[in-house]
Amino acid sequence: MAMAIVVLLLSLMGAGTGFAVGVLLQPSKDIGKDTAKPASTTPAAETGKQAHSEGTAEGKPDAPAEDAGAEDAREETFDADVKIIPIPPVLTTLAAPQGKWIRLEASILAKSGGQRSPELLAEQTGEQVLAYLRTVRLDQLEGPSGLLTLRDDLNETVRSLSQGEVRAILIHGLLVE
């Protein structure tokens, strides 16, 4: 009987802890809205000066508000003047360890009415991705942070080499064998 009570109490404590962690980790939907409003009412924003150039004592309270506003603006521009263009699947070997293959399937977000045709842009982006993936090691791709780093590096590479015609790369599938 005592053993059943102990098991019941431990189960209840585990369920309560799981619930509490779930509530704490759940993202709040109005966080970005609250932080974006104070950024627009700062004196620096009203006068047209950059808020981060003046700095604050801590230097970081204004940064999340600016990032939230920048993300909102970026999402609005994607809807208006961007085309989604699939790039050919990229298949190559990794830099290390020997014999490991990687296959990446992705699309690019390209500006409408760019200087180059969408097919040419997709082919050139595929070549840029291939060249980058040949330099990647397997340990760089491990875990969620590895995938985020890969996506950020690919976005930076593709944006700089396309003279801004490609806004971002969307990864559909990634397979390492």
C-alpha cells in the first residue's frame, strides 16, 4: 500500500512538473506586438536617427524591438514582390568524413522582375549551394542549431553572390547518408 502511494505521488509530481514546463515554454503570441510599439515611440525613431547608434546603458533592451519590427517589414515585402523558384536537387559529398553524401532540396525567394531569368537564377543558386556544401563537415550539421547555421550560411552566400536578387533560401529536404 505504501508503495502505491509513493508511485501515485511521484506520478502526480511528474505530471505537474511537465505541465508547468509546458506552460513556461509556450510562446506568447503578443510578445512581438508589445515590444514593437515602444520602439516606434522612442525619440530616436521619431527623429529618424538610428536607435542602436546612440546606445543605452545596457545596450540590449532596444534590440528585440528593432528585430521584431524588421521581421514584420521583411514578411510584408515577401508577399508583394517575391517569386518562389525551385532549385535543382543538390547531391554531393561532404568535406569530412570521407564517403558521406548530402542531398539538399530547396527553393529560393527571388525578386520579381530581376535582371536574370528565374531558371538561370535557380541554376546559379544551385551551383553556389553545391560549392558551399562541399566545404561542410558532418559535425557542423548535427542538431537543430546545425541546421539553422546551415540555413543562415546558405542565405548569406546566395544573397551576396546574386547581388540581392535572391532574398532567402527555403530548405525542403536534407538527407545525409
